[in-house]
Amino acid sequence: MLSDKLMLAEAKHACVHWQALREHSQVELAHKLQAKGFDDSIIPLVLDCLAEEGLQSDGRFLESLVRKRYMRGHGIAGIRQELGQHGISGEGLSQCLAEYDWDELLEKVHRKKFGATLPTTPEEYASRFRFLSQRGFEQDKIHAFMRRLRRSED
């Protein structure tokens, strides 16, 4: 019994340390605890305790990650995929993503990399499309942006 309490305290201490460095999702903390060799039976107890005490919140993690990725010029599709790997989805995710102007970010990222000019060849168009897609922007948004850019040049 004492060793269970000690293990629980050690696991909680490890999580608090990780949380002090940056926000983590519950899924991420569970993986870290498993990797450190903590028993699978205490991991849910530790995570519940942290959530109840306000030391861990998937909502805070969501907001933090979206803000960081947005500021670094990453698109919505890539962010959704990354959050899915952390076990984050649903209405809270949609609400958080709706707070940002993804079309404006797409234009800003394109302008920073390529300037305000149009692609002159199909290869250049494909290269720009590939770059924006790899940054996590949705394909239909990229096509729409390129059409708007072409119209503004006319």
C-alpha cells in the first residue's frame, strides 16, 4: 500500500515537472509515464488527480499548441493532425481553430516565402502548392488563394 502511494506521488511529481516546462495533453503524459516504467494502473489516477487540481488541462494544451503553431505559420490541417495524435478532437478543437484567420495566415506565409508574385510555370505552381501543403494548409484553401492571387494580378 505504501509503495502504491509512493509510486503515485513519484508519477505526479514527474508530471508536474513536465507541465512546468510546457503544457502536455493527457495522452502525452500517459505515454511519458509508461516510458518511465510507471504501472499502467496508476496512470489514470495520476492524470485524474492532475486534472482535478487544475495542473493539467487538455483545453489549455489545445490553446497553447494552436497559438504556437499559428504563430510559426502552420496551417489548420497540420495542426488538426498533430492534435489528433495527442487525443484532442471535437467541439473544443473546432471552437479554438475558429478564433484564427487561416486565409490571412496562408497569404502571409506565401508572401514571406515567395513574395507577391504569381507562379509563372506549372512547375513553380506545383512547388508553391507543395510547400503550402507541407506547412499544413488545406488543398482547397491553397487553390482558392492562388486563384485570388491570379485575379489580383490581372
